[in-house]
Amino acid sequence: MRICLLLFVIINLLKPQLLLATSYTIDYNERCEKASKEFLSLRIDEGTSLIRQELTAQPHNLMAVYVSDYQDVLPLLFNGDKSQLPTRKKFMDERLSLIEKGNSKSPWYLTFKAGIHLHWALVYMRMGENYKAAIFFRKAYLYAKENQSKYPTFSYNKYFIGIGEAVIGTLPDEYKWIASLFGMKGNVNQGLAKLTTFINSSAEDDFFRSEAIIFHCYLKFYLQSRQDEVWRYLNSNQFSITNNPMHAFVKANIALNYRKADVAIQTLQSVQQTKAFSQFPAFDYELGSAYMLKLDDRASSYFLHFLQKDKGGFFVKDAYMQLALIYYMQGKMPQANSYRQAIKKHGGLYTDADKQAQRFASHLDWVAIPVLKSRFLIDGGFYQEALEILNDTKVQTLAKPSDKLEYYFRMARTYDELNNDAKAKEYYQITIHQGRFRKEHFAARAALQLGFMYERANKATEAISMYNECLSMKNHDFQANIDQQAKAGLNRLHQ
């Protein structure tokens, strides 16, 4: 496929008279459809084979050129290997050059441009190059808006504009200048409504539908706080994980963020023998994380597999931190300290989790074991077990202020999940009072969680107050992630 595209460009450069006679087509035929499905199921080799066949048979089919972009984007997104970025970026440039030669009066012309720029915005975000990500995202959005003005009935416009508006509505402060400079306006509810309309009006085999569903799940889960609705959908027949590692990864990833570690484990085990599991170290990392939330020692082997295979540097520091914590909870301090020191030497500071791991490595103290165990158990959905550990621990016996602060926050989270709202609010307020000016994220998270509680109870005024209180706290861990969730809450409530 690489050679075919490259030869095609060279031939056209050497023989401009052929270029004039070339008829570029847009043919979403059976082979393109199958290739797209293979790619979006993370069966990269199968998708590559099909798209190579199509480009050989129809080198002027711009639909095949567009679909081939998945071959570079998906490995970069899942592996995060920056060393591959320059080479794969050249193929992205090549595809855009080919699309430029297509019919500019076709609604697909700007749609292809919007799609490729959206793909690569995600790639640059994954690589930690947020400025480039923002620029590519802006281009994707503006191409879609231009297409909408030219072809208002073209259904795929809703897909790109919907994503754009939803994300722009929660842009971090440091990127708002991009939106204001180019007149981009966003609203979570309106953006997701457009995306929902596109999905509901499209056929099962419609182009962009599979991709749109994945975006829809994540945006609805994180920005619209519709976790229950998304979880029901992921467990329905409409989102099958059978022979689909991509769907399995998405379901497991959301399960981990929805405090359902057991489901994440079962889901990942169902695709453990697939090529995708062995190709992409992210699967090992996810399975290790799921076992960690059960306090299951099997977590260590998956984190080690991840570290052996990973070439991207993302979540590497976090994986070393998890290994250090496993041995610490086992009372094996030489191994715990060794992995703690490894955090400083390996991986990058691309994610909030890696940044937290780096801070962890810079300190000499450790979190009190009961508090640490409750942290994992709560995040895994094992609330009663966590409450038993916390109730057996007297807060006065915790020496460090950070341990006491986390103890109060974990008590609040446990009661929150067990639907004891009175106790949850009491402990959230204690956490805010004691942690407002500390670097730990617990006070901001407590305000965010109270915002969620009030929003669920249809108490908009109280929810808005808590989201704003969350945003008023600065210079704490996980600042960008927590602020984005608070802004999404205000957006949902039209503030």
C-alpha cells in the first residue's frame, strides 16, 4: 500500500499529461467497507491487505486513500511511538496531496480533509504535542463548517461539527485563544445532539458510523456525565465485542473508569489471544490496571509485559509506580524502592498519571497502606471491602496530613457509591475544608463529586456552585482533567 501510493505520486509528477486525464473517484465499495471495519476492529494487518488490493485495482479511488489513513493513525494512537511519527506523517501529507487533486465541488472533498485532520489531532494529542493537536483540530472543525455552508444536507457534516462543538465547549484555558481567534464556538449538549442525530439516522454499515459511535461513547461518558446510559449501550447487542478488539478495549477502558474492574478483566480476557492484544502493549497496561484495582498480584506480570513491549513512553512512569506500590503493600521494600527509582529514569511526562508518578518518585514517604488499599478498591468498584478497611483505621493514627486528607476523601467516595448521601456530603466538605490549598487533588475532586451529586438530584444552583468551587482551586494534581470535567458540568447546565 505504501509503495502503491508513492509510485502513484511519482508517476503523476513525471507524466503531467496523464494527470490531466486522471479521473479521481469516490467509491465506497465492498472492499473499502471491509477494510474500514477491519481497521476499526484493530485488525490492522487484515485492513492493510484489503486497502492495498483496492489501491492496486483503483489507485484513483480517494475513498481508499482516506481509509488507508487508519493504517498509520491507529498504531500511533495505541502504541504512542514517537519514533514512527515522522515516517507516518509523510503518508498523511501524501494522502492530503492526493485529496487536493480530487473534485473540489464534491461534498466529500472537505469531508476527507476534516476527517484526516481530526485523526491527526488525536495523534498529536496522544504524543503530548498539544499545540499541534489544537491546530489540526481547528482545521478539521473549519473544514466541516465550510462544508456545512456549501452542502447543508450532507449528513456527515453533523458528525464532525458535533465532535467539534462538544470538545470546544470544554477546551482548557490555555487553548481557548484558538477558539476565539477563529470564531469557533462550542456547546457540549448541542455538539452531542448533532452526533446523536448522525448516528441515529445512519445505516449499520454507513461510513463513519463505527468511528462516530466510539467518539459518542467517550464524549457522552466524560463530558455529558451520562455514565449509566453509556454503560447500558456498551453492554447491549449494539456494541458487540466478539471478534472486535477495538470494542473490547473501549468497553474495558470505560469499565475501569466506571469502577467495574471485574468486567474490565473479563472483557480483556476475551480478546487476549488476538493479534491486537500482542501488537498493542496498551492491552497489557489495561489488564494490569484492572487487576491492580482488585489488589490482585497478577497485576505485576501485565505491567512488566507492558514495559517490555512499549516503545512510546506513555504510562511507563505510572506502570513503574504501580509495581512499586504492589511490592510496598506486600512489605517487600527493596523491590518497592527499586521500582520507585526506575520512575525517574524511564518514560515521559505526557499524561496526568505519569506526572503523578514522577511526583511520587520525588518523595521519600509512602501513602498509608489502609488508605492506599481503599483507593484501589473504590476505583475497582469494591466499596464494601474498602469501607471495612477504612472503618478499621482510625484517622488519628495517620501521621501525614496527605494521608488524613485522602482518608476523608475515600470515606466520601465510598459512602457516595453506597448511596449514603448525607455521609458522603459530610466527608466531601471536610476534604474541601482541609485540602483547598494543598497540591493533592482531593479537595478539587471532592467539589467535583459534590457537583455531580447535586446535578443528579436536579439541584442546578448547588451543582453550579460546586463546579465553580472546583475550578477556583489551582495548582493541584490532575488539574487539566478535573477542570475539564467541571467545565463540562457548567456547560451542561448552560453556564
